[in-house]
Amino acid sequence: MKPSNLRTGMTPDLGVLLRYWRDLRGTSQLDLSLDTGISQRQISFIESGRSVPNRETLMAIARALDVPLRERNTLLLAAGYAPMFSESAWDSVEMKNVTDALKRILRQHEPFPAVVMDRYWNVLMANDSAPRFFGRFIDMSARHAPRNMLHLMFDPKGMRPFIANWPDVARSLFERIYRESIGRVLDEKTKTLLAELLAYPDVKSEWKNPVALSFMPVIPLGFVKDGKVLNYFSMVTTVGTPQTVAAQELRVECMFPADEATEALHTEWWPPGIP
């Protein structure tokens, strides 16, 4: 069981936290020692509470265990140190260089949809083509911000009725939730999101178990409109070597036509430069 986090009002025990992350990664104390150059005896003393590591040692362990930046701050606080990684909002002044770069990516992807999402699939930024695209299928103004892409795809009142290969898409989205989770960990808020998706009608619980769906390199996302099917696939971009929590938790999703027919029809329905 994951130890309580700081939001409960109590600082977790450092040893409990480190054992949690080591168990989660399936790493023994010996393996961790070999990965970090820290003696197995010292790691054992830290986990048992007999020793408090310095900041450098603690961060070396965190890097070896691929602990997300937000949780590295929790480790530091548990050890009595100040956090190292800023938890400023994604749209803070500190993040301006990153958000400016993301805006350029969004603009350059026109006339195809592209969005920036947080770790919970909430849309934070979008290019002009994204609302134009989804607005051809549903009334996007009826969905309150921040719009969540997973709810948009699973909701029978959202895009779901227009998705041609719905079962395959739903299974692939569940698989992506696991694969793209920060640090490959489902936190409590992500687990709540999964439960909300499973609560939609005709969503099968077995779909959330990651499986190989096909031998294709991607799972096409087909949208049906006026008797025609448009097939797309997505590419996801993250910030390289992030040094803030917000930068680590942002990702850009860009939709590309999966075939020439889709590209031609997309250009016909959403001509470049026309609002």
C-alpha cells in the first residue's frame, strides 16, 4: 500500500517511502546499491530509520528508482530538507519559456488538432484546429473547462458515438493511462479517473488490463461523420530533462491523418486559415 502523502497533513516516514518505491520498481537493496554506488548497509540503515542520508545521496536513490519530481520533494521533506523542485503552476512566469515553446508546437501543427494536457488528461492549451475539429461532432461549449480528453472520448454524450472502432480505442486509451502515467505510477487521482471512466455505460472492466491489441504500429482512431470515416493516430511529446514538477507533468498530443484519404477529407472540411 502506498504511504500517506503530505496532503493528509502528516509527513510520511522516509524509510517507508523508500521501501515503497523500491518495492514498486521490483528492486532489491543490493540492486539499488549497485545502481547508485551507495552501500547496501547504508540503504538498509536509511530504510530502517537508523540513518538520515544527505540530500545528494537521497536524490541519487530517487533517480535510480525513477521517482517523479513531485514525489522527490516528498522524500526531501520526509528527510528534513527543503524541496528542490518547483511546484509552480504550468502557466507561471517560471514556465514561460516552456509554454512559449509549446505554443509554437501547437501553431506549427495546424491544420490538424493538437493539445497540451496535464498528467490527468485535462486540456490546458490547444491550437485553433482542435476545437474546430471536435466542434464538428459535438457542442464543445457545453463541456466546461478544463476539458478532459478521456471523458470526452468515453462519454456517450461526447465523442464516443462518433468513434468507429470504439472497443479498440477504449482499450488502447486504458493502456495509455498506465504507460504514460508519471513515473509509471497510478496516483490516487489517476485511480479516481479510471473509476470514473469505468462507470460509463458499456465500458468493460477487463479493458483496463493492458494487453497487446494488434500487430499494427499504432491503433488508428476513426471518427465517423456524414457516413465517412476519418482515421488518425497520435504522437505524444514530453519535455526533455524537466527540472520543475509542472514541466515533467505536461505533454503535447498531436493528431495526424493515418491515410491519404483522411488527409484530403480533413483539408476539405477544415481548410487551413479558415476559422
